[in-house]
Amino acid sequence: MLDFAKLTVVYQQALLQQVVPFWLNNSRDQTWGGYFDALTATGTPLAADKSVILLAQQIWSFAWLYNTVEPEHSWLDHALHGADFLTRFGLDEKMNAYALIDRIGKPVAPATGKTTDAYCVIAYAQLHRATGNDEWAMLAKQALLALIQQRNKQRTKQQRALGGFRQWQHLEEPVVVLNALLATQFLLSEEDWKEYTEQVVDELVNTFLDKRLNILRETVLPDGAFSNTPEGRRLNPALTFETANALLDIALKTSNRKLSLQVVTWCLSMCEWAWDEIDSGLQQYVDFLRQPGLDPNWQYRTARVHLQALAVLIKSFFHTHHPDCLRWFQKIHDYTFQHFPDGDQPGWHLALDTQGKSLLSVKATPAAGCYHFVKPMTETIAFLQQCAQLQPPSRKFRLV
């Protein structure tokens, strides 16, 4: 059996001494507001344009830390700094989020789906919990209802367009929408929340789940059909683990034991699919027909994949006591803490090659920010503490 109390300290130190200070000290744009997306290994900003997704994710991360770790003023101040920029520049007058804005807040590119909007919702909801300010709750609810309405219209259009050009549905959008619904349950009536949630869960289970292999596909056609293309065959371990994590929360809220057990089998199956038995580590992507990958980054090991796996495995073990969850947790933990922490500079490496060597001289990119560290690490700490049935040596993490 793992020493849960000892592991708790390991993850607390990694989060609070390595990860959080890197973004808190380096990411803020003091001149124009918001945060820088790309940071070197030492924290120097590289890019000027700002992803609205990363902006919302970092707001959420520091508000979440404030709510779940301790009410540290600098964390809330950091979140509010980004929220001011997001509110002024990140969305249009109809509450539709942009995909990209420049350094001073001018729109650069529109969002093509509703993933960005969903991240804005969870950021606003977390700010409401941190401040008690009803303005953030109002913004979260407005953005959520606009998202649901527009997404339903989009899905209707997709169904009517069948037979024309190929149109993909991507797993990330419904997962983030489900997380937005989990974050805003307190803002909706029980009936409305149940209706919206059941729609998304049905989409995940009946559109993206390959019932024959019991795995979640990353991209499908609008009716859930399989396309024998590199995109259609690709499995995304990080998104699988994120989906499983959200569905576990739904299963617990609805007392759906069957869904909990089903989700755990997806996680364990994905670990088997993605683990490299020769070089160790979880691959970033997998072709489920075992065709050769056409892109070399399929073989990369990313911190995001490993941390998402750790979070959902310890959470799955706590709720189901499946012994394979601990077996995989130990295996992935050992690899993660051996390779991803940077022993020379603050922060963690983002991506490694098959030999465990860092591929990038940066620690933040427009595709990977603090959210991908803070969320899984805090969740892992919380469930390690619960598994240990002990009070932590310093701070108590409580998930809200």
C-alpha cells in the first residue's frame, strides 16, 4: 500500500514551491493587463497575443487555489488582475468569447466552438466563490446560458449538414461544458441543471464512446460515426482522463455506481493503451488501430497527460477501491517525479522525448499553462489526504 500521507507532502511541495510561484511571479502583464501566454524556462515573456482560454484558465487556477488551499491575498489579486482584462476584452457584447486577443485587448481571432466560452464560465464561477460578489455569478450564468443555447443551434445545423463536407466533433468541447455545468450547479434550478447535464453526458457516452473497445475517441463525425483517418483513429489520453474525472463527479452527485465503474475501466484501459513499455511514460496520442503515427509529437510525454492520469487514478481508487488504480498511480507517479520537475529552475518541464529529456526551453505555451498543473495537482492532493484519513501537515485542501 502506498504511503498516502508522505505522497501528500510530495505533491504539496511540488505545487506550492515549484509550480505556483513560477506563474505568480512571471505571467502577469503589469502594463496592459492579463497574462503572458509563453514564458521561457526562467519566466521571461515571449509572445504578445493572448489566448482567451489560457486567460480564463489562469483566472480559475488562482481563484481555485484561494478557495481550496487557503485565502492567500496574492492569489486572489492575481486572479482578479486577469478577470478585469477578460471582462473588458475577452468577450463580445453577446457574451461570445474570442479565441485570441492582442496584448492590449484587441480581438485577433474568433472562437470556432464553445470551449473558450465554457472556460470563461468556470473562471467566473470560481471568482464568485472567492469573492462572494454576485456580479461574477451573474456573468457566469449569462455566459453559460448563451453557451448552451448557441451550442444547441450548432448541433442542429451539423445534423442537417450530414452528407456534405466532413465535419468533426471534438471531445474537448463537451468535457469543458460538463465542467462548466459542475461549476455552476449552484446558479441553476435543479431541473435545468439535470436537463443540461444529462444532454452532455449522453453526448459523451453515446457519441464519443467506442462501446466495442470501451474507449473514448477524440474526434468523431456529427452522428458519432468512425472515420478511418489519422484524426478519427487518434486517442487522446489527457482528454480521456479529464472526461473520466468530470463524469466521476457526475456519478457521485447522481449516485450512479454503474457510471463510476465504467469510467474507471476507461482510465485503466487508456493507461494500457498509452504506456510505452520500452521507454516508459504515457504517450501523448495513440492510434487505436495501431497504425504508425504521422506526427512525431505523438510519442512525446507531456506533463499534462501524466498529471491528469494521476488525479483521476487516485480519485477512482478512493471511490471504487480498484487495486489496479493504485498500481498505475505508482507507476505513473514514479515516472512523473523523476522526469518533469526542473531541478535547476522554477516550474516543471512541459514535454519530454522518449528518453525523458526536455524538448522545450519554455515552461508556458499558448497550448499549456498553469491550469494543466494546478487542477490535477490540487485534486491529487485532496484525494491522497482522504485516502490517508489524516490531516495534512500544513494546509488542508478541500474541493468545492
